[in-house]
Amino acid sequence: MANADESIISRFQENLETIRKVAGWTSQELADEIGVTRQTISNLESGRSKMTKTQYLALRTVLNFEIIQNDNRSLATIVKSLVDDMELPAGYEVSLDPVAHSQGDRRKNAAMIGLSVLTAAAAGSIGAIGLLSGLTALWKK
């Protein structure tokens, strides 16, 4: 794994419990979302287990879906402030300001989230149902 990947996965793991609580999920609910045991989530949150890239992709996919499906701006803000410090490709920006969400901004944000869903699917983190659910949510926006 590249240093940048390790860094973002590490930051995500360090903040997983906070992120999960902001999403309003129990450990069991989050575990069910990605198809692991509650103990796996507990081990990740406590640092007893090191998060794999596949686990990271699966978790980010369900969180991105939650943000889009339920317009969960609190979760988006927490993930962005605690985890994401990388720059987006030219022409893309994520705005949490409701006034700034024009159709163009929503399409750019949906494209970025769609990319993460497709990446997770390609890595085998989610199955066809998760992929279709994620992409369906994007089309509804």
C-alpha cells in the first residue's frame, strides 16, 4: 500500500468509532452493512486489528451511500474534517454549504461518490447489490 493510502486508512481507523456514532449506527449495524462481525468492528475501533484496504473501501462505500441517501451533512462534515485531506481532481469540489449545491455541484459530487462505489466493487468489497444500490442512489439525486 502506498504511503498516502496507509495515511488515510490510518486516519479513518483512528476515527471510526466517532464516524460510526455520527452516522447513528451501532457496531452491529455497521458490521451488518459490510458483512463482518461486530467483533471485527470493535477490533478495528480499538486498534487491535489493522484495517485493510478492502475494509476501508467497504466502509467508505456504505458511509458515502448513507451521506447521499439520507443527505447526512453531519456525517459528511465529520468524514471530511477527520479523514479527508487529499485534494480532489481538477474541477471537482465537495461543498457542504446547502446554497452551493447547484445541479453541477451535485453531479460532480455524485461522480466522485460513484467512483468510490465502483472502486469498492472492483476491489470485491461490495457485491452487485451494493453496487446497484449505490449507483441507484446517485441517479435519484
